[in-house]
Amino acid sequence: MNIKKFLTTELMAEAAGKHIIEIVKKKPDSLLCFAGGDTPLMTLNYLAEAAKQGEVDFGKCSFVSLDEWVGLGKETNGSCKQTLFDHFFDRIPNIDDSQICFFDGLAIDMDAECKRVDHFVAKHEGIDFMLLGIGMNGHIGFNEPGVRVDTYCHVIDLDPVTKKVSVKYFDEEMNVTRGISLGIQHITEAAEVMLMANGEKKADIVELTINTEPTADIPSTLVKNSKHAVLYIDDAAASKL
Ligand code: F6R
């Protein structure tokens, strides 16, 4: 796995944004996947501004969601859908809903939801680029510690650490217990995966991710099995290396 270290979070986000713009310029009809959560927000902002200035056109791209909390939809502040729409999709000129395939955390039939999203990815012949954050327990998307590595979309019980950390996203107590997520197979089959981490609180998991052989116990290590994986970290996240 390539590692790129940046002095500040801002420089990291700018470099990531520029890299994504290059990908879209090379392949305007790319299928892109961006994580929710805090980590990608600065990069998404960079991309939204670049799109507004006409530096990049996402008009031919398609987008697939990485994951969602089961039981939550766009109406809930802190859901993945709300995060991605507010910070990215609703700010991008020239894209409409037909280009976006997002997990519906409120769907009654979660198996059908998994099949729908699997089908969307398969129809596009796989994902061209994924931007992933790293959970405090090493999860990527909602591929939690101990996840099966041969899965595509699936519903999973959330790890205790994920449930504990989840409170930071929500205005009120949500008691989330399950997540729906793209699988490790999607990640290892993607043409390129960018794993991103910033801040001192991620320093331990970044160190573990880099220095541990790929194992389902620390899902972020499995990114090393991807065709083309790169880790973007700022100085604080790299402080235990
Ligand atoms: C969010 C997601 C999660 C986060 C991870 C890090 O869609 O897939 O895996 O990327 O939990 O979260 P933050 O970025 O909030 O530290």
C-alpha cells in the first residue's frame, strides 16, 4: 500500500481532491464511492468548490453509497445519506438522482436493498474509485472487525466501538445496532482505493493498519489486498509511525 503523508489535514484534502479530479478527467463516466463520516468532508468540500468553478465535471459519473445505518434515512442529521447529499451531491452542478445509488436505511427488505446496490455496481463493471475513512476499530464502511471477506453488500451487527463512536454524528440518541454496507469484495475489486485518516485519535489504528498483515480482525488491513491502494494521512494520524 502506498502511503502519502501530509503536514496538515487541509493539504491532505487538497491533494486527495486533485487526485480525484484527475481520475474523473481520465474517465468521465467513473463509478465513484465516497464514505460518509467526518474524514472525507474537507475533500468533498474541495471537490464541490472545484465543480462550481468548472474545474471538474461530474456530469457523466455515477455514484454508489458505501454504507448506511439501518433504520436511518436522509431526514436524520448524521445519516450517511444526509452527510453526502449536504456536503457533496446537492452542491454539484450537473448531476441528478439517477446517477446516484444510495442505500436506503429505511427499506423494509434489506436483502432486496443489498441486491439492488450489488446490481448497480455490477452494471457499471465495478467501482473505479473509493474514498474510505478508518473507524477507531479499523472498520471500513460497515465492514466491522471479524467481517467475512467474501461478501458484497450485506447487513451487519455493529461492533460495540462503532456504536459508541456513533453518538458523535447525531443530535439525539439513535441506538443504532445494524449497518448496511458494500462488502470487502467490492473494496478489493475496485480499481483504486484511497484510505484516509486525520487527527491524533487515528494514530493507533493507522499504525496497526500499516504494520499488520491483512486480517478480518482489522478490516482496514484488507485494503492492502486491493488492486491499487493508497493511504492518505496527515501528520497527526502518522504520529505513531
Ligand atoms: C462512514 C463510514 C465509516 C467511517 C469511519 C470513520 O460512511 O463508512 O467507515 O469512514 O467510521 O469515521 P470518521 O471519518 O467520522 O472518523
